Amino acid sequence: MWINDTDSTQTTVDDVTLSDQLSSTGDDIPVLVIALIAGISLIVLLLVWRIKKLQTRLKDSEHIDKIEPEPTPEPEPTPEPNNSKLIIEELSSKEILTTCIETNNHIMKDKEIRFLDLSIDDIKFKSDKTKLLQVFGTLVQNTHDFVGAFGRIEIGVTNGENEVTFFVEDNGDGISKEKQIQLFKIDDSSNLVSTKKLVEMMGGKIWIESVPYLGTKFFFTIPKSK
């Protein structure tokens, strides 16, 4: 029987081509699957990393919320003067003023302030020398702080029937009436509240006279006998 060689040959060629295509496609499938799995794995790893990072932030935030601020310590109250600690002795006003000048003269050098005692009288009285000089020291220091360069501070005393009156005067800018009212009421770095208590402990009183731009004068009294 005669057979058509052309058809047989065509069929054989087509079969070979289809077989090659199937074989080539079969080789590409594992590569695609591996790439897909790798991509999914990377996405999963990124999600896990983001979740862990978010958890860490939440824990830090909770820790910060739980931290309580340290309580602010309350300021220590100013100790009340003790009357039993007064040491009364015979004193001389001239000696007190001279000691005040010698003790506080060094703080005047930074501004070249003239620090003077122009009083003439030498009055005898009884009181606590240490506390009296402490009062003078506080008033002189406060006066120094508010006097400009090349200013003047004068201390002195006047004689009364039952008491002596000391003063500290300056030629600074003065203090307004509003601030004068608060000077001996607010316990701050000026220590004027404690100074008032010391004066009252020694049986005296303290006050201030001041004119803006003309200067300030502190007065305090001490009984002649205590």
C-alpha cells in the first residue's frame, strides 16, 4: 500500500514541537513557584518585624506612663527665733557701728561704694551683740545690692529716752510703696523676714522709709535695757 510520506513527516514534526514546548513549560514552573514562595516569605518577615517593633513601642509607652514624677520637696520653714538664746550684755553704739564697718567694708569694693559712719554720739545700752550685728549685716547687704557703682551707704544711731534707733541709709534708686509693704512679709533671699523677727526678739521694731530715685533708709530700735 502506498503511504503519504509528507503527512507522516508533518505529523512527526508537530509532535516533536509540542513535546518540546511542554518540556520547556514544565522546566519553568518550579522556578516561578520558588520565586513566589520567596516573595511571600519576605512579606511575612517584614510583617513580623513591623509587629515586633510596634509591640516594643507599646511596651515603652506603657513604661513611661507608669513612671511617676518625683514629688517636689517642700521648703524648710524659717526657724523661729528662740528668746532663751539671747545673750544680754552692756554695749556701746560706737563699738557696734565700728564693728559693722570693719565686717562689711570688703563687699563695697566691687562697686567702689563709700561706706560711712557719721554718727557722733556713743550711746550705752544692753542687748545681744551677735544678733544686733547680724541685723546690721543683713540690712547692709540688701542695701549694697541695690546701690549702683560709686554710691554711698551710711550707718548711724540716734538717742531716745528708752531706746536707741539705728539706721542704714543709701542713695540708690529707692523702693516703691507697693514693694515696701511686702518687704517684711515675704520670706525670700533678702532675709528681711528673719531680720524682723530678730529685732522683735530683742524688744525692738523695724521699718523702712524710701523715695523712688532718691534712696532708702532702714530703721530699727533697740531698748536701752532688756
